[in-house]
Amino acid sequence: MSSGMLAGLEKQERMEDEEEEEEEEEEEEEIVNPTEVKMSQIVMPCHSNHRQELSVGQLLKWIDSTACLSAERHAACPCVTASMDDIHFEHTISVGQVVNIKAKVNRAFNTSLEVGIQVSCEDLFSDRHWRVCHAYATFVTQRSNTGEKVTLKAILPQSQKEQVEYSLAAERRRVRMVHDDIIKDLLSNGSIQQADSSTVDDAMAAERTRVESVELVLPPHTNHQVNTFGGQIMAWMVNVATIAASRLCQAHPTLRTIDMFTFRGPSQIGDRLLLRAIVNNAFKNSIEVGVRAEAYQEEGPNRHINSAFMIFEVLDNHGKLCTLPRIRPEPLEGERRFQEAIARKKIRLDRKYIISCKQTEVPLSVPWDPRNQVHLYTLEQKLVLSFRVEAEVDVPAHRAFCLLAELSNRPSWDTHYQKCELIHRVDADDFLYRVVTPSVHHGGVGSPTSAKEGEGILQDFILLASKRRPCGSGDPYVIALRSVSLPTHPPTEEYNRGEVLCAGFTILETKNNMSLISYYNQASPEVLPYISNDIAGLSSSFYHTFCSCSQYLTRNRLQSTSEEQTCQYQATDTEGPMCANEADRLLVALCSTKL
């Protein structure tokens, strides 16, 4: 990409950020959230690093302070930081610029609450504003003087934007709870490559990056509850992680992303904090450093109080990413950390465009990687969760349409379809099917239990399948599915009757005779258990299903003479108005859904 194009993109990004902030300010004038807290800080030299940029440790202190004030404003009692979700730093902040931090409670649960934090930067001399990062912190209430838990009052969303955050807060909470299980599942099901030390003999030994540092907790390091300030602990952890990353790259790294901070216990004045950091894995342009914080007194065992994973990059003088040295993990624990780092990277890529992501934020281009070729987008509005899975296949659009429209063949590539039988052919374009799916097993990673009792009972669906060819050039082929009721096929005790609200495929012809396949679904309670792992960031189910679909289409790319004649006959037979009945209106609604 040329420097001119890059400058143009940066200018456009700044304009979009400024417009977004202006829209947010207009909303603020109309509705003021009672839990909202704002902090503005000018960056002084004492807050900066060697590059005269605001240190991430100092920024984390300010973020934690602002979020804590917001949490306590709603709880009306002392709160402590339980965790901080992934943070991606989009821009650095220079000395003399102003940091604006805004925090407000998104949702309160029983004894915990989620606080959303937005960080922006302001240049006082050019009157420019731009976004730096956003974060989600979880706070828990302290027990009352009598030792009883404090039950929090509910949050009532006052705007559409707050309603969206309120809904997504529950999903993010579930993601936090199943995060460790997702890592274990990724490693156990073979989705992650195994570390092979023999292939990295010329790499730096991970042991050479190990850092240990001890900090004494003094009164200035504590908060108003006389516990060690969470932001201070995070700042110390950033410090040792930066040293570990520097030892590998032998340069000054830039902290780009922090995986979830998890506070496991408190620390007080007089504690010694032992901070350990080591490089877990080095990818082509990024380094993951694992950090562990333990507290101890002069006597007594060490207490594990915090862990985090930090991702660094190294930029050259032109601001481009540098290629990094490889790392050789030490046996046993080092190889485990090496593999878990790959799993966390996969989750970050999956989750980047899953949880709380706008359609306009998808990347302009994505480096080719087999794990990146299936994309999942979700949107939660009111009580409906919609999602879209998208992949490009090397099959002509008309051929992909003929193959996917034949629903009876779907069990051959989709494990969620155990059986699919044609009940009735309404006309050349509309068909009624009965679909049987496997039971939803209890206790799966991140999976809710079935809505009905009776583990092991299969589910069935009565589906209307409607297929339509493009109305004009540039329009997609469409295959729409939705549940219907048939007196001839009532629910039975042998099956749990499920319901598909709105689902289907769009198939768009792209260059070089390829097709962009998009699958849509408005998820009902019967469908959610099959996709819950994917929404949590574990997209292996969608990935493998779409890989299977792609292989099915590729295997059958060439059609026989009889199949070709059948498709041509159906195309001729269906010429005429395309939006004349209920099925077509369903297709229009499906295609116009913005995810």
C-alpha cells in the first residue's frame, strides 16, 4: 500500500472517529447515564516512556480508577476489580496531549457488574480527537460490615445503544466464565498445532527472556479501601512484560493488546509482590508474554493474585511491523504455554469480529491464513440474536446454488443435519422438509442445557425451503429456510420440536468464477446450544462445517448433463415476478438484515 493511500485511510479513520464522538456527544445531551464518570488527564513527561509516549501502565491506572468510580456510583458501596477484558490499543498518546476517559455501568448482575470504558485522545493545538481503545471491566462488591453480600440493583437501559451494551454484557460474562474451558477444548480437539522444538533450533531459548521483579506495597500504592490498587498491579505487570519482550526482539516493543486480566485475590500494604514474565510464543509480527503476580509477607506462602497475557509488536522507523525472532520453548511447561498462546491468538482473531463489533470495522484486507477464511458476525437486537457466516469457494455461483438448494444432500456435509427428508414439493421453487438434528448434550463447553428435559432425545424441524435466482445483475442467489406447522406432521414424544425463525444462504458470484457463500440465521433457543461455543470465540464448529461445505461444493463442482438440464429447466420455469408471496418477503427480510 502506498504512503498516500495509507495517509488517506488514516485521515478517513480520524474523520470517522470524530463523527462517532460527535454522535455520542449528541446522545449525551439527550440522556445522561447516572453511572457515567469522566476523567481528563494531560500527559506529562513523568507519565511517558523513552519515546515521549504515555506509558500503558499509567493509562491502565487511570482506566481502573475511572471504572471503579463508576461501579461504586451504582453500587453505593466499595467495589474491587475482578477482571479486565481484552484491550486493543489502536493509537499511542504523546506528551502534551489530553487523555479523555469515560466509564459507565453496562449491566449489574447479582453481586458483580460490568463497566464499559472508552478512551480517546485530544490534541489541544489542532482540536483533533481520536479513539485510543475501549475496555470492559468487571467489579465485585465488598461484603458489608456484617459480612453479608451486597445485592446490586438492576440497570435500566435508557437508549438503544445502552440496550445493545446491556444485552452483550451477558454474552461477554459467559465468555469470561468459559474462557479457560475453551482453551482446553481447542488444545484437546486437535485444532492447535503442537510445538516441535526440533524445528526451532536456531531460535532464542524462552528461558533467556524470563524476568523476575519484586515490588514492596507502600501506602501510595493502595486505593481508598487500603488494598493494593489494581491499576498499580497492572502497571507493574506491564513493566516486566515489556522487559521480557525486549530481550527477545532486542528493540523497544510496543504493547498492542492485553488479554484478560484476572484478579484472584487482594493484596495489602506490606506485601511483597513477586512479578514473573516470560515470552510464551513469538509469531511473525507479534510476541505473547505471560505475566504472573504473587503476593507474600515475610513469613507465609506465596498467594497467586493476578495473571495476564500481553501482545507486543515492534515497529521500524517507518511505522511498519518488523519480522520477529523465533522462540524455542523449554520442555513441558514451556511447550504448554507455547501451544496455549496459539489458542489465545485464534480466539482473539475469532472474537475480534464477534463480540460487540460493527460491520464497518471489518478489516480492509486480512493476511491469508487457513484459520481466517471463515468469518462470523453477530448482532443482538432486543430478544433476537442474528449471525452470519461467510466464506469464498472456488465454485461457480449457479452451481453452488443448485447444490445447496438440494437440502436432502445437506446431511452429507453438515453434522447438525442427521436426517433430511422431502415431505412435499409445493412448486419448482418451494419445498417442505423434515429435518432431524442430534440432541443437545448437557455440560458441553459453554453450551446451555436443552430447553426441554430428556437428554438424548433428537430434535426435529419442519422447514419451508424457498430458492430464488437473481433478479438482476449483481444480485445474489437466495435459499431461505423457516419453520412451518403441518397438521400431517405434528410434534411427537420421540422428538423435541425445534423452530427456525429465519435462516438461509445467499450466493454471490465473484471474480474468477468463484462464489461468496453467506449463511444467515436468527437464532432461536433450539438453535443457540449448537452455536454457543462459536459465539464465545471457539469457532471451530463453524469452521469445520464450512470447510466440509466447501469440500462438498468443490467435489461436485462439475455437474452431469442431466443435472445441467434440470437446473436450466428450473431456471426457465421460474421466470417472472420474484417478490410475489410470503416466501419472497422472507427472502427480502433475510437479505436486508444488517449484521
